[in-house]
Amino acid sequence: MKNTILLILCITVSFLCNGQQNVGTTLDEYLNRAESLGFSGAVMLYKDGETLLNKGYGYADRGNKKKNTAYSVFSTGSLTKQFTAAAIMKLEMMGKLKTTDKLSVHFAQVPQDKVDINLHHLLTHTSGLKGAIGGDFNWISKEDYLKQALNSDLKFNPGENFNYSNVGYSLLAIIIEKLSGVDYEEFLNTHLFTPAGMDKTGYSLPKWDKSNFVHIYNGNKNNGSTERFTKPTWHLKGNGGILSTTSDMVKWIKALKTEEILSNKAKEKMWTPYKNDYGYGWDVLDDGALRQHDGGSTIGLSAELRWFVQDNIITMLFTNATINGKLGFTVVRGDIEALAMGEKIPLPPKFKTVEANTKNLSGTYQLPSGQHFKIKDNSGTIALMVDNQELLDIISDPENYGPDSPAMQLNEKFHNAFDKAFKENDYSGFSFTQASKILEREIKNEIKMEGFQNPKYKVVKSFLSQNNKNAYVTQVALSDDPDFDDECLILSLITENGHFAGLGANFDVIGPIELSLYPIGENKLQAYNLDRKMGALLSITPQKDHYLLKVNNTEIPNVKKVK
């Protein structure tokens, strides 16, 4: 998956600029501010052989106001796969298997369509097996799981393609048990965790202090604590759910830097990128400079381990709550990486909330132009839903707000250019950027890479660049679906002083930007979205027969509440 190269304008003008000496302090400052905006979890930063930060943020248990700490126990999610892969490497070192072994070497009566699947295919998600055959917490016996997995339909012939498969890693866990004669977790504990000094990693074997289990939140819904992972089903075993702490995970990397648990030959094999830059339980990116894996679940937890090999930087990030509907690690990962690398980034706003009844602000409003916007009630909190260009201009570029704003003009220009390009295969409509040939090449290349058959386009929005007030980003969605209901390819076209300056791409679903509203004074609200790096100071003041909307220093009168 590709990532956009720009972030949305941040109204806050303060910045963090960290050197090697204060990187831990500045990261802590960033996370303290992020905590007030919904971040909840624990973060460890290890750089140049030194732990610069290892701390919890937010609540492990909201009901009892218990905070997360460096000792809080989180689920590693799919990071479990690197433990399974290492166990397979260990068994190969012990002479008990080869990664070239076909399934028939270890299982009887393998169906004909799966006779060519080998362990390498399972490790690299190239077996063709499904992603899952049941819910993580649905109990199933090992025998029934094996039977269902072997009898499931393949998505493609082994080795032909890539399909992320939890099933493949659970089959590897079954093989580990079969060849070792002990439980999967016991093998990992004996041969991986204990030699690495990791006494707080596993499912049920560690002597857990139950007070360190964290609760998992998707929005306001409490989905129980991580204690639920101490009894994994076979839908989870081997592919996800192993519990750990930030402190233990840095021990894991330290052990992998030596030959304490795996030989250099085994590690070289494990960290070789195959299809989709996936090794054995690891993403291996940038020619091996970045080794990483992430994991998450719809119940609200997430985790990510990133190892920047050449920079000697390791970050371990656990979260136990979503942020504006997104897994927590996806919202803060880029900022954490930037700070670890010594880059300058904008700070989220620092503010103190006050007690205020904001529920009466929820509803649908109408701007003088006739455009509507909503303030949504989120069970005790409220949020401004930014779902149109006019409101986006008001929030992100209030000085230029109006029917002929630079963003509005860019939207129209790009709409006309894409319309001509897609209908007539004529990209001359992009001449206003002075880069029509470049854009023709890049857009056609994106369409080809993503395999679009009959792509449609939709100009989504334009906004000021975060780092350059002379630059705008215009986002255009591409999809074969004319309704753009599912995930789309989002092109971010950057223009500076009207001329082309760059292109980024990522996948996302088209939807409103949700700005949480925090009361900070009498009729004063701090609006902010941590993921989008967007915010503003707002007030909505009732007048005789309308409302006065104030965004920073820009006043918009005659706003009406229509519902």
C-alpha cells in the first residue's frame, strides 16, 4: 500500500524540532498532546542502543480511570507471525523441517489442489489460502481447523500471487506442535522468549499481573480486556494475539541482532523480501532498510513494530482505542517516525477542556450559500463533519473563503482536465499545471499498476499544504465503481503557485473529515482531527434568528440551524 506524501494543513503553528538529545522528550510532548485528542496506548523508542522513551498514554480502563503504563499488557496482533516464522526457522536449524517441505510431508490426505503448497508459501502468504475461515474468538478444535483449512477453496495456484492469510500461519503453528511434541506457545517460550529474556510475552504461560491487562475500545464501546487473548482459539493461534509489553518487544529485537535465538543464515532467509516485499513474518522494505509488521482488529486494538536498520531506530507502538474510527497506530505512526528521525513536525494544539453542555450544538446547519453541515453527537462528545469544499475552506483556509476560493478554482480546473483525459484520452487539460505530459505518464501508470479496467474519477477536495502556504493539494479519487462506495485510489496532486509540484497516492474511503469539538471556554471550541492534522478555534453564537459562526478570526453571519 502506498502512502500520501502530504498532510492536511494544521491550524496550530507551533512545531516540534528534535535533535538527538531531546528526541525522547519531544516525542513525549507530542504524545501527551495526542492523548488529549484520543490517543491511548504505549510507545517505546529505542535509538542508538538507548531507550529514549518507554511510556503509556491514555486509559487502560476508562471506567476506573486507570492509566496505561510501560507495563501494560497489549495484544501484538499480527506481529505474532514473526514469532511463528522464527519458530519455523528454529525447527529448520534443528533439522526437523525444510521450508521447501510440501504440506504432504507433514499432513496426510492433502487435497489435490494443495499438494504443491510448501512451507515457504505459507510463510510468504503465497499459498492461495483464504485470509480466515472463522472469527478470532470462535472456538474450534485443532483437528477441525486443519480439516476446514485443507478443504477450503484456494484463491489462486500456489506461488502465483499474494494473499495475506492468517490460515497459513495457523497451519504453521500446527506443524510446530507436531514436530516439537509440545504446545505452540511452549515451544516459543522455550526457544525464543526465554533466551531473549522476554518473561512478559505469550498467551497464558507468563505469570500475568491481571491489573496490567488493558481494555479495548472501538469508539465508546468497551470490548473487554486483553485477558481474552490468554485462551486463543485456533482461528488466532500462530497468526495473532500473542500478548506483550513495549519493554519485552525491544528485548526481541536485541535478541535478533545476535545469534542468541537464530543463526545469521536463518535470519537472512527470514528477512529476504519475496512477493509484495514480504519476508517470513515481516514486511521488508526499502532494500532491507526497514523491517516492520503491524496488526489490528475491528474491536479497537492495534500494534506496530518498526525497525529502521541503518538508522538504528526501533519503535514499538501499542494502542487500545480507535481514534475517529481508525486504528490508533495508523494515526500517529508517521509523526512518531518523523520525530525519531529528527524531523520537524507541527504540534497538535495544547488546550484544557472545561465543563460545558455542548449537546445542544448537535444538528444540521445551513451556511449563507445554502450549503449544509452537521455537528454530530457522539454519545457525550460532539464532532464537526467536514463533507464539502466550502466548509473545508472555512476551516483550513478562512482568509480565502468564498465562492471563488483558490481551492474551488482548483477543483474546477482538475475536474475539467480529468474529464477530457478520461473521455478523449487528451491530457492537454492539465496544461495549467505546466506538466501535462508528466501527469499523463504518472496517472496512466497508476491506473495500470492498480489494474483498473474502466476507471472513473471524482474530485474530492483541495486544501492548503501543511508546510507551504503557496501550495495546494487536490485529491482525486479513481475507481472502477461509479458510486465510489468502497476504498478508492486517492491521487494527491500538488500545485505551487498554480504549477505542478508533486504527486502522491494512497487508498482510502471517501467520507467526511470528522473534527472532534472540545469546549475550552464560554462558547469556545477547539476543533481538531489528529489523523488529518486539521484544526481551528470555533464559536457558534446564537443571535436573534440565526447563528454567528466564527473560525479563528473569520466571522460568518446568518448561519441557520435547520434540524
